Amino acid sequence: MREAALELLGRSDPCQTLGQVLSLQDSRSGSAGWIQAECRRLQEMGRLEGLSGEPGEELVAGADEVGRGPMAGPLVAAAVSFRRVPWLPGLRDSKKLRAAHREALVPWIQAQAESWSLWVVPVETLNQAEGTIHSHSLGAMRECVLRLDPGPQRLVVDGRFTVEGLDLPQSAVVGGDDRCLTVAAASVLAKVHRDRLMRELDLLWPGYGFARNKGYCTPEHLEALERLGPCPAHRSRFGPVRARRPSGEAVQGLLDLEP
């Protein structure tokens, strides 16, 4: 499956060839030595999840979320399942990859995964009194796992908490997005999808720099919030947003951010 997927990608989308992905690394990337070292690194990551270079009987999934900390924009979760170690050069925690590398990895992840899914928690939901960002994060990952087809036999979750409401063995791994292949792949899918949504929000609500700051509390964003006030993309639970709401009223507006 992996070889067929890579061959198909190379034929159908020249911009995503292996050479293009490797060129996103440093000058050593094209060397045979680097490729061998990268294969060993991916194999080592896979061992933590019970994955090897050959297809196994157990289908292992990883889940991660992006967007717990911003004061604007949605929360996005992803789940990815593999039956063997995929060939995903440079895969690691999405926060440690350049945007172009993350974008380049997405079709490779989707082609080699047994299944993958995304789930978006919109700002309207995050602004409701019910639930916390923690419960929304775990709930979003649960929705992703439930939508994997075929369903996994085991789940690895980034962080210290497992996901309730799933009838399968789970492992919570601190730093899993940098240590586990499935979780790292989920991290990349979630990050790329959320970044795209934030670029859309930047067009809907210009002036806040959403395409650059992704909704986080940067000096640019705080200055724009002071100058413009909050927009419907802002999370009302954040102090800087609450402080700038007219008369303490909630910001009104609907955002269509479902994948």
C-alpha cells in the first residue's frame, strides 16, 4: 500500500514528490545517508506504538488537537490510523515544522493512512457556558476516532489524558506528537486544517492578523483587539476579549467552520 500510494502521489501531483518533501530539510536531505537515517528514526517512533515496516494485524490510531490556547478561532482535532510505519520524511510535532513542510506532508499522510478524520469545534461552542477547553479537546478527539473507518484496535492520545466513551485500549503519551507516528500525523492534519480556517477568518474579519497570529495573543493581535474590539471569531472567555466587549455583552455572529 505504501509503495503504491507514493507512486500514485509522484505521478498525480509533481509538487508533492519525494524530492520536494526532502528539499524542505537541510542540505543533507537528498543524500542516501540522510534517507537511511530518517527510515531508522521513523521505525524507532513506530516501535512505541507497536508498528513495524511490515503491515501488522493491529490497526493503531493516534489523536491530537490544535487550538487550545488562542483567543480566537476554532479548536481542531484529528485522528490517523496506520497498520505499518509510513514513509513521511521529517514527520514530528507539527509546531516544529515549517508551514510548507506541513502542507507537503498532508497528502502523504492521507494516502498512507488506513483512515483519517477531522473534527472542528467552532467558536460558538467554545463560548458556551457548558464545557471547558479541556472537555472540548477530548470530545473533539473522541468524535474523530469514532469516524475512523475501519475502526482502530488501539489508540494513542497526546498528553496526559485518555478519551472517555471509546471501547478500545488507549495510551496517553506526554509529548506524543513528537514521539509517536500516529499522533504526529494527526498533529500535522489538525494544524494545517486550522491554519487554513484562520486564513479564511482573516478574510472575513481583516485587521486582526489572523492569518499570521492564528488567533494567539500576540502583541499585534492584542493591539488590534484594543483598536477594533472583538469580532465573532473571538473567544469570549479570554480576559482581553471580555474586557473589550461593549457593556459586557457577548459578541454575536455565526461562523461556518465545519470541515
